[in-house]
Amino acid sequence: MRNSIKWLLYLTYITVVTILFLYFLFPSQAVHDYLTHHLNKAHTDMNVKLGAIKPTFPPALMLTNVKLLYKEEPVFEASALEVSPKLKTLWKDTRTYSFNCDAYGGTLHGQFTLEGDFNGEKPGDNQQNMRLIAGETQLADMQISAFDILRYAPADYKLKGAIQGKIVFKNDHKKQNYSVKVRLKATDAAVTILNPIFKLGEITSDQIDINFSQNNRLITLAQFSLKGKQLNGKLSGQIKLQKPLEKSVINLNGSVQPHRIFLADIKSKLPVNLFSPKIFDENGFSFRIGGTFVKPKYSLR
């Protein structure tokens, strides 16, 4: 009995010491250089920047000050991101990793898959030695107003609310096809419109449903539906991404059905003589948004 306890204590001691040595002697800089080098080669349009990297238990890596840029435009930031491998894929040419983090006031978790040569570039090989081929993310309670992408939205339009949903990403390098599918739901949402023409103030909504996809540089908005006490609205169309991002071309069509109290409010704010009588009708009106992010153009129908 005593020998069993003694061996158990020895084993515990050796395990703890080993873990401590692995933690304190962890080659942070080498891992940092390896990850940034290979991740930035995984997708030509993606650029990943990382701060310090630390090991955690159970086996995982904690990445700090994570920044993701798409065509040099910031699209995601997190102070810390935990990444752990799917053990059964570690000895394959296609490896899957799970991740989770806090970001923009909420959380996200999911997984991504890398494909390629994980041991370094082969002599004479001009191809990327590692590629991001798939990914899936679940979002919860993330604050819309904090998203990096909104810094390019017109200054007189503001969005806020908590968002949840799912994003699925695929990258078929053989067909040179990049696609993203997004389904989101925003609650306690609000759109503030301070445009000199449409100075409507804050429009609130109990729920906004968003469904869009991206195929290479073309974003297709299949659904944007808003239901609130002031009005109901729909929006759909396409956005062709350009570089820089603020020059992206917009082609969106929508409709608005204002409720009676809100209708009385906009009648007092908008110059009646400049607009079609449809805009002040309880049946609602249709509109189009064109131009670019920095110079949007509006028309009523």
C-alpha cells in the first residue's frame, strides 16, 4: 500500500515538473514565427498578425493581440484566442483546429482546416506550402457597433445591437474559388440615420435577420429583414468588393413599410414637395442604394 502511494506521488511529481518545464521553456518566439509565416501563406489575401503566444492546459495555444486583415483591411481583432488541434488529424496532410475567444463584447468558437506541407517548403516548390481550405464559426452576443468593417460605413449611418449566428468558409484553390455563407440574427438592434435628406434619427428593431454569401469578390445579400415598432423593412442585392474597401460598388434594392406613428414623424421631418407621395403612404415605398461605401447614391421608386 505504502509503495503504491509512493509511486503515485513520484508519478505526480514527475508529471507536474514536466508540465512546468514545458510551460516555462516553451519556445514562444519560434512558435510565433512559425505560425505567422505559415498562416500568412495559407491565403494570399489574408494577413495575420500575432502578439505573444503561450501554452495552456489542456494542450492548446493562447494567441494574444490577434489581428486578421483581408487585402490589408482590418476585419477582426481579439486580445486573446485559444487554439487547439484535433488530435486525430495531426499526422495528416489536412489538419483541423478548434478555437474560441472573446471579441467585440461577445464570444465566438469554431474550427478551421489547413491543407499542405506542414514540415516546410519543398525544394523548388513555388506553391503555397499550407492553405486554409475551410472554416466554421459560431457567434454569440457580439456588438455590431464594435465591428472593424463598420469604420468604412458612411458617418451619418450607425448600427448597434447584439448579433449571433453562423459563418461557413470554403476555399477551393484548385478552382480558384473562395466562398463564405453567413446567417446572422441581431437583437435589440438600432439603425441611426443622420443623412441630411433622410434625417430619421434612431430606428429600433426587436430582430434583424441577415443572410448573405460571398463568392470571391462578389457579396450577394439574399435577405436583410427588419421588424420593429416604427417600421418593417427589407433589403437585398449585391456588393462588388474593391481595393481599397471603401470603393466597393453597391447595388442594393429595398422596401420600407412605416407604421402609422412613425409615418407621422417622417412627414414632419422630410420635405414633402421633394418626394413622391408614396413615401408618405402606409403601404410603404421602394428604394435603391448605389455608388460606393464612401459615396452612396439613393433613389426612391
